[in-house]
Amino acid sequence: MLTNNLVESERLPVIHDVDVVVVGGGPAGVGATVTAAEMGLKTLLIEKYGFCGGSAVAGMSATICGLYLTHKQGQPNFPPKQIVGGFTKRFQEKLRENGGLTEPQLYGNTYLDVHETRVWKKTADELITQSGASILYHSYVVDIIKEETHIKGIVVATDNGMGIIKCKNVIDSSGNGIVAVMAGEDFTCGKDGVVQNPTIIFKLGNIDYNKFWDYYGKDTICHDEFSDKIRQAEKELGATLPRKKIWTFKAINDTELIVNATAINHDTEKLNMIYPEHFTYSEIEARKQLESYAEFFRKYIPGCENAFIGETSCEVGVRQTRSIKCKYTLKDEDVRDCKIFEDGIVKSSWPIELHRGEAPYLYWLEERYYEIPFSAFQPIKTSNLVVAGRCLSAEHAALASARVTAQCFEYGRAAAIGAYLAQKEGVALNEVDGKKVKQLM
Ligand SMILES: Cc1cc2nc3c(=O)[nH]c(=O)nc-3n(C[C@H](O)[C@H](O)[C@H](O)COP(=O)(O)OP(=O)(O)OC[C@H]3O[C@@H](n4cnc5c(N)ncnc54)[C@H](O)[C@@H]3O)c2cc1C
């Protein structure tokens, strides 16, 4: 379905001419844009929504995962120990300064920080505009202009028509690897085409907070008795409640709950949100399913008797689509064995968190971490392109750990450092020495 319509596209007007185009303003795109501009590159971010954040904001993921070291099972009262710095720490501190981040909340054997989407958007706007980068919101990348192995320009569609952005290098932080696919790069989708299920996240208001948290406990992952209540409600209400192990977070205002519970599956189709038919089906199912979970909370959970549904994510959240085949593919064993790389650009201690079926599969690294190498972002065929974010080259279980927000910020930063080195040294971006990127991280 995707085309590289060179002849038609070249007739369009050139609307920008920059060093680096960043496609997609999720965590990876924001990290890339700010870093590239601050390193002196003329940088333009293109985002299809009117705000940054991607799955973290449009998908209302609610938290920054991947910040802290994971601890040993059953170790009580361990303190949060942060292992990711760089742009992630800067964004985290700015979010907190802007009043949009909670203190760390317990998640199994680790912690996460809960954010407020409105403040996330504002924080991204501030950092990007202060960096000197430009943004085009409400602009959709629909095509590229490619000459042999080189992308000469990006074609965007806006309400004012279509136009070309000429560029030296491209960072594809679209989540779906859209530019890489247009450029002819190969990709995989999950395990034999089966990807993690999407989820719509929602807030519940009018909660008796003390009563609820006394029952739910400190851990944001629900306890077994809570899961049993979901099973009971499923039988008694005849409701669609496919996921039995859910996450509930304290919102920044200390009055609402943020609920990560829904799971959109399909009996026969391998649901994949790159197909508009599947995305549409999932949006409609998700909106129905969240009402069933809200009813469950009201009828079965102490403190939620008068709860109402507040904000919902503006799209069903997409965890996984394409992984672009790059020079190195992060293996499932690399994560389980905690592999360290010569070109490792960021650490991760986040568990393998695979969303599929009744309960997400969790594999904890317990006081260990692995690294993600820069070569997992360098595509094979296109000379002036890197991918950044959840479309990195990774096997299925590896991606289920490596895809979270703290690491995505740093993937973006590494991609921008790569673009800086490519321009400074006159080398192809997909040939930049990852060890040099590591040194500058
Ligand atoms: C339901 C759900 C819950 C999650 N929970 C957590 C959590 O609690 N903590 C955590 O850390 N992570 C969580 N994640 C994961 C995390 O949010 C994502 O993995 C992360 O946001 C990925 O970042 P990214 O920058 O790679 O891509 P994305 O966040 O997907 O951003 C891609 C951006 O590109 C834009 N874009 C795409 N195509 C185009 C185009 N053609 N033209 C212009 N713009 C385009 C999109 O609009 C989007 O803004 C969750 C994800 C989901 C779906």
C-alpha cells in the first residue's frame, strides 16, 4: 500500500530545507529533536497530532517506565535507584517542576513515575521551542523522495496541501517505522505476525481514595484477590473483561485513578494497528470494553461505588507494530542474559512485559540490566536514516522490555548524536560508529 511516488512528489513545493527531519513526536522524537537542535543542527519535527507524546500522551500510557533498577523478588521496602540519566532525567525533572509527575510508585519489583498528559505536552513544547528546533503539528508524512540509497526529501500532507521537506538526514521516530518502510527497509511484526494487544487507558473520578488504596495495596499491579473479583464479575455481569491482571495508578491530583486494564484481542485476526481496518475495530471495541471495566470497579471494588469515567486516551494505545530490520537485532536472550554492548547507548532493567491473553507475562531482571546497542537503530539499506523508539530492531520478547518511555527518550537522543556525527564527519548515518555515539551520550 505504501508507495514511493517520486515523479508526482517532485512536482510539489519545497516548504522547508533542514539538516534533520524528525518524523513523529513521541518520547523518541522529542529526545531526538531537542538534542539535534542543541547540537547545532537545523531540525524540524513533524507530528500528525497537535501535540507531542505519542503513546505516552495520545495513548495516555500514564507512566515513565524504565527509570529504575529492578529488585529481587520479595525484597521489602527497597528504595528506587535510577539508572537512566541524559535527556530522560532532564524531561523527568522538568515534568516534576511543571507539576506533572508523581513520586515513584511501586510496580512489582521496581518503580515508575506517573505523569499528567497535559503537562507532558507543555513540557515537550517548552523544551523543543527553547532548543531552537521547529515543529510542524497537524502534518502527516505520506511519502519520501529517494535517490538510490539516499532520502532527498519527506512529503507531508497538511490542510494547506502537500509539500516537500528537503533534508540531509532523517530520524524515523514514528513508532511504526513508516519512513523506513517507504525507503524499502525490511521489517518483522511480533512473533509470526502476532503482536502485543492494544489497550485504551482511562481515568476514574469520584473515588474514596483511602478506602480504595487500603483495599488495593501499594503495588500498582493488582493482587490475586482483585483478579478473582474480575473473574467473578465476568460471570455475574456477563461483561467482556478479558484481562484479569491489571495496573492502577495514583493520578497527580490524588483524587483520580488511572486504569490500564483493557485488552483488545480478536479470535481469528492477527490484530495489527498498521491496518486501518484493525485499528478501527480496536477503537470501537476498546470504547465498549472500558465501560465494562468501569462498571466492574463500581460494583465490586471498595471506594469506587460512585466512580465515573473521566478522561480516556485519545486513541487505543499501540504497544507494537513493526520492528525495522537493522544492522543488529536485539535478541530475547540479550535481555534475559543482560548483555552489555560496545555500542550500548542506554541501560534497561525493565522486565519483559508482554501483553497478551488474561495476564501480561512478566520476566524480572532482578538487580541486573542490559544495554541497547546503537546498531539496532541503523537500517541496512538507507544511508541517511536512523530509526528511534519502539520500531527498533528487536525480537518479540526483547521489544516487550525495550519499548518503554525512559529508553525511548534515550534512543531519540542517540539518533540525534548519530545525525550530528554523520554531518560533522561526512559519513553515512547508517554507518556512523556506534561507539562514538556511546561516548557522547
Ligand atoms: C496502552 C499502553 C500503555 C503503556 N504503558 C506504558 C507505561 O506505563 N510506561 C511506559 O514507559 N511506557 C508505556 N507504554 C509504552 C510507551 O508509551 C511507548 O512504547 C513509547 O511511547 C514509544 O515511543 P516512540 O517515541 O517510539 O513512539 P510513539 O510514542 O508511538 O510516537 C510516535 C509518534 O509518531 C507520530 N506519527 C506516526 N506516524 C506519523 C506520520 N506518518 N506522520 C507524522 N507523525 C506520525 C505519532 O502521532 C506519535 O506521536 C505503553 C504503551 C501503550 C500502548
